[in-house]
Amino acid sequence: MAAALVVLAAAAVAWLTTRTKAAEVRTAVARQETTSGGERTVLNASGYVTARRQATISSKVTGKVTEVLIEEGMKVTEGQVLARLDDTNVAASLQLARAQLESARQALAETQVRLRESEQDLQRQTELIAKHVVAKVDFDHAEADAAAYKARLAQQQVDATVSERTVTIWQQQLDDMILRAPFSGIVTSKNAQPGEMISPISAGGGFTRTGICTVVDMGSLEIEIDVNEAYINRVEPAQPVEATLDAYPEWKIPCKVIAIIPTADRDKSTVKVRVGFDRLDPRILPEMSVKVAFREEGGAHPVAGTAVVVPKAAVRQDAGRDVVMVVQGGRAERRAVTVGAMTDSEAALSAGLAPGEHVVVDGPKNLSDGATVKETNP
């Protein structure tokens, strides 16, 4: 009996020890910051400047480049000649097609003359046979000749039409040897040189180019941002945005949300947002890195206030709400909070937390409300 009591006591001690073992967590102290009235930032994100309208100019056919008339940075207008391909064979085929068309037209003119002559002869034979002056066989020959020339004329008219369309086809192919700008813009890359082969499709092997150059419409620049789907509810169409280019960190650029693309990326858990510049500037270039702050009006009577700032890692998502774990008396307390703004490293809370409180920044993933914790800050 005594042995059984000892075993039970040992088990109880082990259970109590396990139950009261504190989880080690790293914490940070929430601090208070003053915020101004008016517009406030509800979300910070980063993205890139992109061109809504850009194109890599290629050809319709495979050919050898004979002339390239552009350089990087050059402004081009719609329809401007950018490059030319070798048109020797196409030009020769066009000349042949034109000669065949001229031959068809000459044959057609001759047949028209012969037809008029046969019709006149038929008219005479018709009058004579009515008077019984000529034999019926002569009338039959005249009638057959007129019918034959009519049939030949119809065939030659079709041949002439075919020749005209052949000329049109070769003329179009000759025009395809000239590469033109589809719209006005700036050349951002030059991809081919005279003597190289170019093709509308990749031929493999690296010896055939698929484009002469890339043209960008600088008037179509905008910002593309991948917003975490957990915060997409803070973004609205036409919402004011303040953009800052990494190249010009002191320059605040006013923008607006153009569109929220109505689909999410399942791999990145993000939603794409398009942001347009209120006014373009020559300093804004495609593919520049940019940071944006989505703004929200402070209300009808905006006043200055305060916010509690904590590290971004302290804010978690639980059942669709923003929460933090607060350390109170050696235990973790789950606290729902309202995030007013967020940067890459910090979050500004407008409700739910007081300055000076300790929030968990790093700890066990399964840390529950009421769990015993031990702060291990260096």
C-alpha cells in the first residue's frame, strides 16, 4: 500500500511540474506615439513601377535585319520606322506578280477586241440567214466563236483578279519587312543588330532574335502592389495613396488606387492592387522600387491623437481578427487590438493595448491564453 502511495505522489509531482513549466518568450514594450489629424495611414506596402502599355517589337515573318534605326532612350512616334529586314526576295516576287498582272490585263484587252469582232460577225450572219443568203453552217460558226470569246473573257477576268490579289499579297509582305512603332513611347531596350536573324517565334539555339526593341508608353506608368490578403479589406478603389520611390526617399508622390484585381494568388496569399499617379514625372521610370502608404480620411473633425506602437511580429491573426499576446503576472493574455497602420517592421495600434505593456514578439506557436510564460529578453 505504501509503495502505491509513493508512485501516486511521484506522478502528481511530475504532473504539477509539467503543468507549471513556463514557456520562454521574447517580449517588447509597447510605446506611445503622437499622431496628427487628417488623413492617416492604414496600410504600408511595397511594389514596383510598371508600364501598362509596352511592347517588344517583332516581325510577322522570319528575316535578316538590314537596318536598325533606334537606340535606347530614343523617343518614337506611332508609325515611325524602327528597323528594316532584307526584302530582296520579296521585292523580286512582287515584280514578277506585277508583270503577271500586266500580262493578264493585256490578254484581257485582246479578248475584249476579239469578242466585239465576233459579236459583229454574228450580227451580220443573223441578218443574212434571215434573208436565206448564207448557209446555216456559217451562222453556227459565228455563234460558236462569239460564245467562245465570252467564256475566254470571263476566265481572263478571273485570272486578272487573281493576279491583282497576288500583287496585294506580295505588297503586304514587302511592307512587313519594315518594322514600325505601334504607339508613341520611349525605346527601353535594343535587342537586335544588322545582320542578325529575327523571327516572330523562338527558333531555339540562341541565334535568332524574337524582337528588335522594347517600346514603353511612359504615359501609362502605374504601381503594382501585392497586398497580403489579410489586409486587403483596408484598400478601396479611388483611395488616396502616398508613394515614395527608393531612388528619391524624400519625394512624396500623391496617387490613387485604380483597381483591386478580383483574384488572389494562392501561393503568396496576396491580392494585386493597381495604383495610379496623380501626375507623372520624368523621374519615374519603369521597374523602380516604390513604397506606398494607403491613406484614410480621419473623419469630419480630425484631431491629433496617440497610437501605441509595437513590433509587427507581435500582431497575429486569430479568427479573422488582429490580436497580440500580452504578458501579465507571468501569464500570457490574448488581447484583441485595432491596427491603425503598419510598416515593414512596426504596427500602430489605435485600441486594445496600453503603453508600457509587454507583448510577445517570439514564442511557441501554440501559446494559449493563460499559459505560464517566462520572458527571456537579453
